[in-house]
Amino acid sequence: MTEDLADSIIRRLKDLGYKGQTKAVLKEREIRKLILQARQIFLSQPVLLELSAPINVCGDIHGQFEDLIRIFHYGGFPPKKSYLFLGDFVDRGSQGLESVVLMLAYKVKYPEKFFMLRGNHESWAINRIYGFFDECKSRYSQKLWKIFSECFECLPLAAIVDDKIFCVHGGLSPDLTSIEQIKRIMRPTKVPDSGLLCDLLWSDPQPGIDGFDFNDRGVSYVFGKDAVEKFLEENDFELIIRAHQVVENGYEFFAERKLVTVFSAPNYCGEFDNNGGMVSIDESLLCSFHILKPMEKDQTYLKIKEKYIEKNKN
């Protein structure tokens, strides 16, 4: 029954995206059932995912459903390709419901091929303000928003690809001294105002600073190149992939290419004129960086950069 429901939702939402329509024809009871199934899958998998390449890694989507369909169109639809999304599926854009429901349907249908991390907007305190609550309430019900919130509290918080690439929504924390600390975070959980979980979802890299400093966002920290290098060295990682910030070209390096920010919502909020980005990691951990131009300019992906991560570095 669950597979049939997921298949049906995927088919209807794919058709919707291709037609450029703005509202899905989905019943609330269907969405509720899907959310509950996805929640159980999230809880059955680790809070710190251990994934294998090849896999495509995407950043913030923020309810830009047509761009999400474009990402799948050019990157390959599941299960042809595996995906890791780094959070912030909802808020800001007008189709957070379609975006997150399609992702949850893929999670239910292909639980070992499709992965979602929690972003700072997968929190009731944030998406209550920035659009998703109003979207749920106006199109369905406040109760549906609460069910989504309970599901978001079960999302994993970070992922490691082939023991070498650390993936997270926000970034590092001064409280993070061992990867084991992430594994010990219990779900379901709300996002606290400070501490490790908060920092994983909220922190940002910043040039010109040493260690950690206060973040202008008013929450969490910014961290410098030295913090990145220390974290990578202590954990034998080669690269950090994170999201959380708009970057003009869809991706942006930091700390001498040891960290990359990827943001997958082109022309974010219709204001920034930015490209969207995606990282494709192949079996040898060769990372290809792609850009997705705003829809009105260009509807094709361009592969523009590559970085080799040595899989068996001594």
C-alpha cells in the first residue's frame, strides 16, 4: 500500500512539475500517510548517515518546486541516481508542500537511494514564520503542519560519504570534538537555541577569522579556515559539503577548497539572480560541480569544475 501511494504521488507531482502548474492535486490524508511512513524510515536509519558514492548532493531548495524537477531532470531521477539533500526544503518559495512531499515520496519508495538531512528551516520555530506554516494552513490545515514538524524532528543531521566527505546543512561547532557526539543525538528532537545540534544547522564559514566567532545571524557561530583544517585532520576527512547560504554561482569554495557551499535554488526568492548548484560524487570520489541557471535564462546544467578526493589516502 505504501509503495503504491508513493508511486502515485511521484507520478502526479512529476506531471505537475513538467506542466508548470502551481498546485498539486493531493488529498490531505494521502500526505499524512506518506509523512508517517517517511518518519518511521528516518528513525530506522542513523542520525549520522554513512553513504556510498556515486551520489548527487544538493543544497537548499526552499519551495522552488519547478527547479527541483529540473534538478532531477538533468541529474537523473531516482532510482537512476542516488541523492543527498542538505536541508531547507521549505519556506521562502511558494511550493514547499510539493517540494517536500515529492522528496518524502522518493524517500519512502527508495529508502537506500534517497537521503535528506535536516536544515535550520526544518524547525517549527522557523517555518512557522517564513512561509511553510501559512502554506500548510491555507492549502490544507494547521494539523498537517504539525505532522510535518513531527517528521522534521526525526531527520538525520549529517552524512559521511565513503569515510572522506562530511556533509551537513550548516557547519562546524566549537562543541564538536568527536563524530561520536553526533551519533549520540537522540531523535525526535527540537532545535535548541545553542549547542552542537544548533551549530550543525546554523553555523557559517567566514574568511579572515581564527577558530570560532559570533555569527551576525544572531544564532550559532562563524568558523575560520583553521577550524575546517583541524576538523578534517582529526577525522581523516578530505572535504566538507554544506549548504545554508546563497552563493552566486551555485557553489563556492572555502579554506583552499577543503569546504564547499552548495545552494540549489536558482534566482532565490526571485531576487538574487544566482545560479543553483549540485555536486556529483563518482565512485572514485571525483566531485563534479554543476550549475543550474535561472529558468528564464537557461534550462541546462553546466559542469564547470572538478575536484579529486583521494579515496585511499595514506
